Amino acid sequence: KGTAAQRRRRWLQFVRMQGRLEADMGRRYRAWVRAERAETLDRFDAEAARPGTRAAALRPGILLKELRLSAVLPDPEKSGKKLKEKTRPNRAASLDATYKFTLDELGIPTFAIDDAAIMRHFDLREKIFAGKVPVTLRDNLFASLQAGIQNGETVQQLRSRIAEAYDIAAGSSKTLMVARTETASFMNGIRDEMFGLQGLDSLQWVSAGDEHVRTNHVTYGASGAKPKGFDYLTLVGLGGSGALRYPGDSDAPAGEVVNCRCLSVPA
């Protein structure tokens, strides 16, 4: 609420809090990737040692039918379960921090931290995260290994492809993107649920206000107060391509939420 300067201070407070949680999420995500890397390389080594497979790796055109990718690639469902377990402590901490932070804007809340609406958002974001991340990584692995197989690469070359795919996934830029996007989306979603439970009906988009803010989000921030549930995509001709009711909305296109640093505040 209040002036632009007050909204800016609120944004700074949120970003500092979110940054600490983002760093923890990054560490947990990276630890999960490294564990997946080790397990996948172990499966590859076992498959490559299978009778006939290693010799075939030296002959172009034969490895494709002798190396069983299904025996090497991770099971996304099992990987997702491990990712969920690894990152749940971070999500619980993010919920607690967001709840306490948002109370400053609400006063005495009419709901508890474990309200059904809040828990639904908790479960939804966890499900999306644990569902998408392992599938994306598996798809990247599959494409890379297929390319190597078609090129007639050796066992060691294929093994290097696996290591590289995981190393990229655990790299600093990828880790930052995953951690920032997931943490900010989760926390903004919790805030949106809290605003609704408290009966607030007018919100305002607040961006970082620097040169890194994407053009669309500058437009959203300059558009002033909007009714809760307003779809900001309609302001930039993207209505119908999803919905963006708050920063990081799960229903929005990826280009609107990845690395987003924006915040909604009561108007």
C-alpha cells in the first residue's frame, strides 16, 4: 500500500527474504542433480558392461540396437519423488517466511497458515516442479545419447555425454534460474492465496524497476491497481495464451515467469 517509494521498499524487503530462500533451494536442487548424475552413470556402466555391448560401441550403426536406453535413463516419477523430498524443507521454510512477511500487510489474519487454499497451492507448485524438472532433464539426456549413438560413438564418449548433461543442469546459471523461478513463483502464489482469503480485492504489480525488467512487466507495473484475479496478459495482447494473475502464476507462459523478480502488493 501507499506511495511508489513505499511499494519499492516492500519489494526490496521481499527480494532480500526470497534471495535467502532461493540460495537454499539452489543448493538442494544441485545436490539432487549430482545424486541423479551418479545413479545414471552407474546404470550406464552396468549396461555398457553387458556382454556384447562394449564391443559394439566401437562399431558405428550397431550400438543403437544393443545399448538399451531404457536401462540407462532415469525414471521421471522416481526422480521427481526424490526431488520433492530434497526440496520440501525449503518449501516449508518459504511458506513460513511468506506467511509472516505478508501478515504485515494484512493485520490480523482471518485464516491459518495451513488453510486448505494455501495447502492446495503448496501441493500444486510441488507437483509441477517435481513433474517438469526430471522430465526435461531426461529428455535432454535422451536426445544427447541418441545423437551419440547415431554418430557411432564409443562407450566413453557416450558416458561423457551423460556427465555433461548433468553438469549443465547443475551449472550456476541453470541452478539460479531454477531456484529463482521456483522460489519466487511459490511465494507469490502463497501471497495471492492469502490476499484472497483476507478479502482484498485490489492489487498492484511492482517490478524491480531496473534495466533487467522485461518490457511486458514494465507495462504491468505501470498499469496501476487491478482487481484481484486480473489477467495481466490482456495488457500486452497475450490473452488466451494462459493467465498471469500475479507474478510467477503457474498458468502463465514460461517467458512471463522464468527469473521473474516482481511482486504483487495490496493497492
